[in-house]
Amino acid sequence: MHIEWTKVFETGHAEIDREHKAIVDIINRLEDMPEDEYSEDVGDILCQLTEYVIVHFGREEQMMLRVRYPDYDAHMLSHCQFFAHLTRFTYGFETRQTGLSRDIQEYLAGWLVEHEAIEDAAFIRYWLAYGGASAPPD
Ligand SMILES: [Fe+2]
Ligand SMILES: [Fe+2]
């Protein structure tokens, strides 16, 4: 399941969009994984995705705090739910669950649309409207 980067995913913030594209690239590496066999590479991709997303979510959370984003709690919850899924997938990898690569791709494809294209886009609209771009750096 190849995820094509389209304008639907664009938030209007160059750095956030660059990181979202990098997340899509990591997810697309799962395409080359065997769907019903155990593969060490799936573990590597889960690791890479977890490391990348920790930094990305941290950046978004700092930006939200700077403009006192009113939906901060809901957005944080959404990030936490994503980590809960990553933990479940990592457990699946460690217990050699079959069909794991397909399950991960299906979940992530849906998450990209719901989270990046809707929730992140809404937060960036607020951030741009309420002075995020002119706020002093950390
Ligand atoms: Fe994001
Ligand atoms: Fe987010």
C-alpha cells in the first residue's frame, strides 16, 4: 500500500510538512516487507518511526504551547494514542505476529489522513493566525 504525498497532507508549515513527508517515506518502506512472514526489517522500521515521531511530536507540542493552542489536550491525546499503537505493533514484532506489516500500513495510512491532514492542519491554521510565526524561538 503505497502512500502518495498529495496536497491533502499539506499543513502550510514548511518544516512540519517536511517531517510529515519523511514519516510517509518511512511508512512506505513497509511496502517491500513480506506481508505474512517475520522480517527483522519491520522491527528496524518501527524503531526508526518511533525515534522520528518522538522528535516530531515534541516539536508540535512546543509550538502548540507557545500559542496556547486551545485543543492542545485533544491533540496530545491523539499523539499518545499513536504511541500506544506503536507499542502494540512492537509487541507484535517481538512475538512474530503474522500479517504485521499489512496491519501497520493500514493503521498508518488512516492515521496520516486523520491526524496530519485534519488535526495537524487545524493546529497550523491556528498557529499561523495567532502569531506562531512571529513568536520568539525557544
Ligand atoms: Fe504531525
Ligand atoms: Fe500532531
